[in-house]
Amino acid sequence: MKVVICDDCVRDLHNIECLLEKYVASVQDPGIEVGKFQDAAELYDRISEGERADIYILDMIMSEKSGIDIGSLLRSVGSDSVIVYITSSDDFALAAYGVHAARYLIKPVSEESFFEAMDAAWAHTKVRKRLLFRVRTKEGTVSVPYSGIEYIENYSRTLNVCLADGGSIRSIFIRKSFDEEIREIAEILQINAKTVSGRLATARDRMEKQYTRGDASAVIYQLSEKNLRRKGMLL
């Protein structure tokens, strides 16, 4: 698990790092990597280049790029990383809500409030890491977070997993029925399936999709981030 801290004030960055070190020691998880940035623009560029962390602890008011700029970028690229804001002003609480921040803490931050925020972030990150859909492809098994899947299609005895970022993953020939292949993800998300034929009949962000290729009908599961959040599986 990776946690990133970003604050352009050296003293505040050090204080948050100390709190995080205490928290990491309390949870006794050796597999934790911590990254820290004083330059928000550098962190913004790293995210733009594809780097990701599980949890971001961000100041709000920074030079060049704000905490909201970073949060908005994360959401725009489809990241479901947990965001915790630590700032000196409550003026940006509504904007923080807009990027689905887990917590909004006001400086100076107490150890108690920081630990509570991290407990929430930790719990959601652990749950999210368990929610993986495994696709057997020609290149090997690929694990895809549920939150990154837009829908799953059954076509010619293969699974076509369409991703929220516009990409897709095609499985090898499936020996089980489609219902058996997607049973676990369907049970967890409690989403209804619908067998349909015809053309693409609904907008991409609708809760149910209707899609077919040629004469083959497809069973579609809509797995949008909105639906995951509605089920309480994302912040």
C-alpha cells in the first residue's frame, strides 16, 4: 500500500509525516510505502504520467497546483484513491466533497483526528483491494478493480470487460457459463442482469446498458463508480 503526502510548507509536511509514522507503527503493516512532496506541481505531473498511490494526504492551498487540482486530476483519470485534505481553511469543504474526499481536517491536526481519518481511509483501501475481478487472458491473468469496470459483456464464449477509462480486456474462451463467471461480482454489487438484443440504446453513464454485436445478444452489468459508491464500497 502506498501513501503520499503533499504540503508546500516544510514544517506542516514534517508534522504530517510524523503523525503518519505513528499511525503506521500502530497498524503494524510492513508493506506500506510513503512518498512525500513539497512541490504540488511535481505530484500533479507524476499522476499525469500514470503514477498512483492508494491514499493521498493533501494540503489545500499550495503554489501552482492546489489540493483540489490534484483531487480533480485523480478523479478525471478514473482513480479511486482515497483523499484526505489537511488545510488551514474551511473555505474549500464543498470543493473537497466534489472530489469525494474521505476527510477534511483543519490545521493544526490532532493525533486523534488524524488517526480517525486514517482509519477510515485504511478501511476503504483494504476493502477496495479485495474487490478485484480476475480475467484470464492470452497473456495471463489480469486483476481489475471493480471500480474500474464500466460493464462486462458475454460474447462468443469470452468475457469482454469494458473499463471506465475507455479501454477493454478480452478473456480467453470461458468454460463456465457467463452467470457462473460473474456470479461473485454480481452478488457483491447486487446488480440485475438484462439480456437484450439491438443497438446501443442508452447513454454510457446510465445504470443499465443495452448492447449487441450482430445477432449476438449480450448480458451487461453496469459497474459504474456511481453504483459502487451507492453500494457503500467507495467513499
